[in-house]
Amino acid sequence: MQTEDFSFRLIQWYEQNKRSLPWRNIQNPYHIWLSEVILQQTRVSQGLPYYLRFVEAFPTVADMARAEEKDVLRLWQGLGYYSRARNMHQSSKMVMDKFGGEFPNNYKEILTLKGVGSYTAAAIASFAFNEAVAVVDGNVFRVLARIFGVEEDIASGKGQKIFNELANELLPKNQSAVYNQAIMEFGATHCKPAAPDCPTCIFRDNCFAFAHKKQNVLPIKIKKLKIKYRNFTYLVFGYQQKIMMKMRGEGDIWQGLYDFVMLENLEKTQENEALKDKLQNTSLLAMQIGQEILPNLTVKGVSQTYKHVLTHQQITAQFIYLQIDSPELAAQILAENSLALYTPNEVNELPKPILIVNYLKTL
Ligand code: SF4
């Protein structure tokens, strides 16, 4: 199949089949950036309300730059991958400080923004400024691998180079915005990962995967993901009608989000049951928070065990609600653990991991 023929057919398909989405047909690089960051690893149906909320809360990049990080994180709550929101916030400040408030208008400069990789930079540069640079995301890998029979591992350096070169070769230089959107849309809605619609496909007669029945094999991705198992015990201290929470620091998941005093006990999930038994009779708790303060606490509840799955981590968590009666002890626990007291309404406003949100719903 000729290069021109491929892009022409693809764009034609796109014009007839594209979904109507609020970030389509816009040239505002900030809004395009928002949509791209939100949609990374997120389905359109899930990301759409977030996009609309962000545009409403922060209509311009200057509005986001002025916002507090915790407000950005609160709006992001539930999307996961919170470093993306933090990077976006920091980059909005970069746009104000380094680029004088004007969103950078070319691939090279866009790439200097924090958290912006080659895919996002290409998307913004081509959609907003029609720069001739090809996007290569999961959809593009899939479509190119299947149609052109590229059997290289998409996670390898060699594979990335091959796909990049092919994608840029196929890109019609004067139609980069529409072409890039077309190939992504085709991958997202027609040549889908699990159930590509081959019988009605415009490329059926030219498709390597269809001819060789390799739709389920291509693209090739060799997984090297190592899952870490973690076991959290949260101590939820209540005092009067408030609970104690703190912001998570650097160097671990959920930086900038709020949770409780957290003890990380065991790495192996098999031992959870034994741990649970110990927690029920509070002996482990006594060991962890000190025998001397235990008599001044009332254990109000031990939660069910929660399982929370992240890309590289599987977390098992349990919450122990401890009511404090003495003001001295409350002050001591607050100070020693960098905690602050929050009313239920204030807790609601804080950005929190979904694991914490789910637990709070049970209180
Ligand atoms: S024929 Fe099937 S595998 Fe090939 S491009 Fe079309 S939908 Fe994808």
C-alpha cells in the first residue's frame, strides 16, 4: 500500500467516523494538553468529566499556575497516577515563568515541560500548531504493527525507533493534525486491542495481521513489570468530632495526597490473615504505637481488608479507628506525626487516594 493511499483512506475514514469530543477541532494548546494528560491510561468515558471540570476550574494556563497544588490534586482525585497532575501544575508555572504566559508553540519547546514526553509533545504540536510530527501511542503501535506486520517488541528501544520512523514516513506533512487524530481514533474505536472489527475494515485487503490471523499477537509487547506487594495498616486517630490526617511526602506513591498515620508491615499478602488476627486483639497495635499510650485510646473499629491495585504495586490495607479522649495525648500524636485535625467537611475537600475515599465512606 502506498504511503499516500494509507493516509488518504485513514483521513477519509476519520471524517466519517470520528466521535464528537470537546477537545476535537480546537487549537488551544493548553486545553489539548489537558485532554492528553487526562486521557493517558484512562478511557474517554472516564476522562471526559475530568476534562470538563478542569477547563471550568482553570480555563487558562495562568489560572492553573495560580492554583494551589492540593486543589489541582483534589480535582484529579480518582484518576490515579497523581504525579501527572503534579507535573501538569508545575508545568503551568513553567509556562508563566519561562515562556511569558504563552504556551510554547513547537515540539522541541513543548518537550521541555515537566512530565511531557514525546507522545504528548507531538500531539500538542500537531493538533494546535499543525507541526509535522507523528504521534506514537498505544493505538498507533497497534495499528501500524497489525497493518504493516511489524513484529518488533514495542517496549524495546529498537522497536520504538522502527515505529517512530514508520509513523513519520506515513505522516502527510501538511495534514499532520487531522492525520494524527485519525490514526489514534482508528486504533481506539476500530482496530481495538481485543476485538478489532476486521470484517468492515477499510484496510482488510492490505492488513498483515488479518491475512496471517495475527490480530491477537500484534503488537508484540514483552512484559517486564515486577509487582511489589505492600501491606498498610492505617491508624485513624479521632479526637472530638474530627480526624487526624497528613499530607504524604516525596519518595513514594500518592505524593501530595492526604492519608492517616500509616505503618507498613509485611510485604507478603499471605501473612495478612495472621496480621488481622493480631490487630483484632490489639497486641500488634500496642507494639507499634507504644504500650503507655494505648490505655488512653479506644479502639472504635477495625476495618475490613482492602485490596488496591496500582500498575506496579498491589496494596492490602486495613484501617484501625482510634478515638482519643485526652487533649494532651491528642496534641502529642498530632505533633509527633505531623498530623492536623479536620472536620468531615474539610476531609471531603482534601485530595485523597481512592483507597482512603473508600474507607471514609464506611465511617
Ligand atoms: S483488518 Fe483488522 S487488524 Fe487489520 S487494521 Fe483492520 S481492524 Fe485492524
